[in-house]
Amino acid sequence: MDSSAEVVALVGVGILLTALYLQSESFVDPLIRGIAVQSLLLAVLLGWLAWTTRSVDLAILAGLAVAVRAVLIPYVLRRQISAFRWRMRELHAAHRVTGHALAAVALAVIAWFVFQQTLASIFPQPGAALPFVLLVEGLLMLATRSNTIVQVIGYLEEENAVVYAGALFAQGFPLFVEVVVFLDVLGVVLVAVILSIQRDVTGTPEEAALEELAG
Amino acid sequence: MDWATQIVNVLQAATVLLLSPLIAGIAYRFKAWTESRTGPSIFQPYYDLAKYLRKETLRPANASAVFLVAPFVAFGAYLLISVVVPVITPYPIPFASTVDFLGGGLLFGLAGTVTLLAALDSGSNYAALGASRTVSFAAFAEPTLIIVFFAVAVITGTNNPYVTNNLLSSSTSAYLAPTHLLVTAAFFLLLLAETGKLPVESAGLMEFGMLEDGRIFEHSGRLLGLNRWNGWLKQFLLYSVFVNVFAIPWGMNAAPTVAGAIENIGVLLVKLLFLVGVIVLVEATVAKVRLFKIRDFLALSFSLAVLAVFAFAVLGVP
């Protein structure tokens, strides 16, 4: 494995570790910081690929990822919980660290097997399964959590998986840039809309209003 | 077997036996510094050992021979491990071919099992409680250890610690491979749990949540001394495997001579001092987790070990 592939592999495993951390954490503030770190790692990956392929598009994407995913969205989310940052946690999912960490690992293994059976022939490069695994981890988060902010974080994790997949498989493809920018904007809009609706319902951004994402 | 090899063999066993209390003493001293205390002398474990060996051994009324024999069996197991793992040589010494990683794990298991049996044999509820807790958490720790062995096996294609040391010290890419980094992290967490360090256990305080010390609660005199020595041996051996095989595989003199082995004792001490410093730093910065949260800690270690094998499967390289 050449040094470029080694960097991609290391950052990929780092992203997977953040996914495991997100699954096993129940407090919201560390979760927000966790998704920021995951996004930062993704930006590092994009930056590295931009450097090795001399791609301006990817460099812009890396900058966007840092600005929007690692800084702006976490900042907006943390502002929403600023009054109760130290105590806000997932309440409804009967959250157990051991169970969730083991479930996350088991799901990663299952996702890898599914990938091997379905997409491995199309994407044979090493580490190609990691974005797929990340996507499934994001889905697990959405399925097992009910807190509004944590649901948004699950969505952001899935978004990160899409960007990760695009960075690996669609390098230099202009449409990919547009899709990523769209996802970034969508992420910001989603956060803003969900929080403003919650606020309209309750009047102010109170803790109880964020405990569950009601449809 | 030439005389130099025999001397190196004896030297390695003597290093483990004689320096294990010193490393424990240095750890106590470092820890005292982090608590703004002067702390005991780094030779305190030797003084304690001498004191225990002079004292009378008392046996609980209902205890059988198991209670008396167990510390010696455990001591023998640790002594055997001390001549089969890389401690002061990066090349296999004669006994090394006796067991591989898995065999070493089984010997650690033997020592742990006889200590548990002795605790149960004492008839003391408190010792039995310690034994029961230890087994409860070992049920989570043992699978991690097995997965760590699997990960080591996929890195090198063999389960031999000397081959692992050789590969990792000669190949930067193998050292920086995600599988190796993850398995090192998993083994480090396991090391904290197995040697009774925070956040799992604050050993030596005779507190209610103690695990390792709970098992030897009924032992006294020479048997208690031997049990304490066993604890230091286990710690020294696990530390040696961690630094020489996983974390810092470099720096050992590969010349199969007595002088080379003596030089490697110094190298090992420097590595161990660094590791002790790191562990004391961890102990100074984390709080003890609640008893039932220890499973979470071990689950994290297990997850990292599984991810190490997973990374190999996904990335196709160690």
C-alpha cells in the first residue's frame, strides 16, 4: 500500500472510530463535538485527496466541509443547548453504552458483508466499504435515538458518508461538488427549520422541546 | 544450547523476578507525585516483600491445600511466561518455542484461575465476592484478549510475539497500519483493566469496589507476599509485552550475546518508565468508573479489537 492510500486508510478508520463514539455517547454536547471531529477528519481526507490529485474542486470542498460541517452546524447546535449543555442527554432510547457500542460494531461487520456481496465488484479498492458502513451507522443512530439534536447528528453522519463515498469514487467529478454543496446547504436549512419549528411550538428553545423529534 | 544462551535465559527470568517490584515501586512513587505527596521509596515493594516473607502464614480453618498451593502455582506460571515472551531479547530464547501468544494467554489464565480457586477455598465471603467480580469482568476481558491475538495473527500471519516484534520494528507501514494502531489501543485498555488501574480499579486502598485485591483478602504472611509478587510479575510481563511487541518495538540489541541482553535490560527499563509515566498520567486524569460501568470500559476495548480485525478485512492490509 503506497503512502497516499495509507493516509486515506488511517483517516477512514478515524472516521469509523468517531462513528463508534457517536453510537456509545448519550450526552448531546459531546455528540455535537464528535460529529464536528468526524467532519474535520472528512475535511482532512478531502484536503489530502485535493493535494495528491491537484484538484481545486476538492480543495474547495475541504474548505466547505471545515466551514459548514465542522464549525457552523456544530456552533448552531451548541447554541441551541447553551442553557443546559452540561445535562442534556438522550432519555427515551433506554441508552446503554455497552449495548450500543457492540451493536455498532456488529452492524459495521454486517454492513461490510452486505457490501462484499453487492457493491464490492463495482468498487474493488481497499476501504471502499467504509462510507457504506458509515451510512449504516448513521441510520442506526436515526433509528435508535429520539432526541431532536441527536437525530440531526445522525442525519449529518449520513451526509458525511455520502461525501466520503463521493470523495473516494467520484474524484474531480463536477456534479459531485454541486451535490456536496447542496447537502451542506440542506444540512444548515434542516437544522434551522427543525429548531425554528420546535421554537414556534414551545415559544423558546427549552430543553423539553428538544427531547424528542415529534412528527 | 550454548552457555551464552543459557545465561540469557536465566538473565531474562531474573530480570522479571527482580525488577517487577521496582517497576511497581516507581509507579507508586510517580502516582504520589501527581497527588503532591512525596510517596514511599521506590524500593518499598522490596521492603514489603521482605516483611511478608518473615511473617507467619495463617490459614482459614476450612481452607484446603488449594489455598496453600495456589500462590506457588501462579508464581510458577508467571515464571514460565517470563522466559517465553520478548522481555530482554528480540530473538526467541530456548523456552520461547514452548508457547505462542495464545499459550501465553492460557498461562495467564491458569495463574488467574488458581488464584480464584484459592479465594473460593478460603470460605471468606469477601474473597468470594472479589473472585465473583473478577470473573464477571473477565468474561468481557477474555474475548478482547482473544480478538487481540487474532489481530496480531492477521498482521504477521503467525501468533508468535517475536515475529510481531520483528515485523513492527522493521516496517513503518506495518506499525502505522490501522489494524496495529487499533489493536494497540485495545490492548492498552485491557492492560489498565488487568493490572487494576484507574478508571477500572484503584488497587491497594482496600475499598469496597476492589477486584484483584479482594481475591487475596484471606492470605497472610508468606502467601500474601507471594500473591503480591505475582501481581507485580503479571504487571511487569504485560507491560513488557505491550512495549516490546505493540507500542515501542524498537531499540533492542539483536546480537545474541550476554552483553546485548544486559544492554536490553536498560532499554526495557527506559521503555517501562515511559509506559508507567503514561499510565500514571491516565490515572491522574480519569475518575474511577462505577462498578457496573466497568463493562462499558471493557466493551470499548472489545470494540476496538474487533475493529482492528475489521480494518484488516476492509482495507485488505495489516
